[in-house]
Amino acid sequence: MAKIRYYTDEHVSRAVIIGLRQRGVDVLSVPEASRLGDTDEEQLALALAEGRVLFTHDTDFLRLASLNISHAGIVYAHQHTPVGEIVRGLMLIYQVLDSEDMVNQVEYL
């Protein structure tokens, strides 16, 4: 049972990343991966190759998932969701699911 590792798109608040890391979660952001400017398809492919669940506020990733494009998992939250609520939701997913459970699954916060 492998723990979930997250990949956050470029619009995710740094506070979310810090909050997860303070709780021991492995998180990689688009800027840290030097992937700014990559297409959504490229971002999803990188997350899949690295076995990372993508966290995003971008509905374009939901559209890609609906086209049955393989992914390691997507977690979506509306853009105006408070940081604390996002961190709590991502931690709940982290605590109850493993990376295999998330393959080709979409969770909404």
C-alpha cells in the first residue's frame, strides 16, 4: 500500500503546499518541477509517470479525465475554497486511500 504523493498545478496556493508538507506529505508543485507553461496533457502525463495525484483548481483536468485519459488521480477544489478546507480534504484522502486507489479516479473537495 503506497502512500499518496501529490503534484499541484501552478495555481495552487503555496500555503496548501506548506500545510501538506508540515503534515509529512510528499508534494511537488509545477514550478518546483520546472514545468511552468506545459500543457494540461503534459502535466497529467508527468503526474502519471511519477505516480503523483494531481491537485488542481482547473476544470480542464476534469474534462481530460472524462475523455478517459489515464492519470494517477485528480483531486479538484473550486478556486475559492479556503486553504484550511483544502488541506483537511487532501489529508483525509491521504489518510484513507492509497496511490493505487486513486488511479484514474477523480475526487472533489
